[in-house]
Amino acid sequence: MLIRYKKSYDKIAMGLLSFMPDEKDLKKLLQTKNLYETEDNWQLFLWKEDDDIVGLIGAVLDGDTVEIRHISVNPSYRDQGIGKSMVKALKQMYEGKKVVPNKYIVNFFHKCAENEDLS
């Protein structure tokens, strides 16, 4: 289930964001987290399975387009379809808008779309 990011989820969100290839540097990671906290068009969501937060998906809204900028799953929960479920839930949340990947997740996004129409 997708839940909106709150400041109380700060540490888990930073941990999940740090798995992204372009977020390895602490300074860059803090800048990214700050964008999600301060910019209205930057939206960050966490994925909750039972009582655990195991994934994260972040997007930037630009008119009729929703660009997925970050997607990450705790390594212990990978290969269980959580990433695909997050993309599907985000697409449902922004029904009527075009959901597109950024350059870092384009391959994953298209892999999800092979089995289901996500584009």
C-alpha cells in the first residue's frame, strides 16, 4: 500500500533513496530529500507491507506528466513484485496523467510494462 511520506519516516526514506545510483553521495541525498519536502510538485511515497516500510517511489508532477524519479525496494524484499506494484499504484493514483520513467529507471519501467500496460 502506498502511503505519503512524512517527516517521521525520514530515516527509512533516506535509506531507501540511498539505493538509487545517483543518490550515493550524502550531500546529493539530502538535497533530493529536501526537494521532496519543500517542492509541491515533488511527491514521495512509501510502500508498506504488513507493518514494514519496504519500498519508496518518488515522482515529479509537470502538467499532465508524472515522471518517476526514484524507485527503491529494500534488498530483503526484492524480486517479489513490490516495485511493479508501486508503479501500478502510482499510475492509478494519477489516472489520466502520463506516467513516464526518468533515465535511471527506464529499463525497470519497461520490464514492468512487458506484463502489464504501465506506459
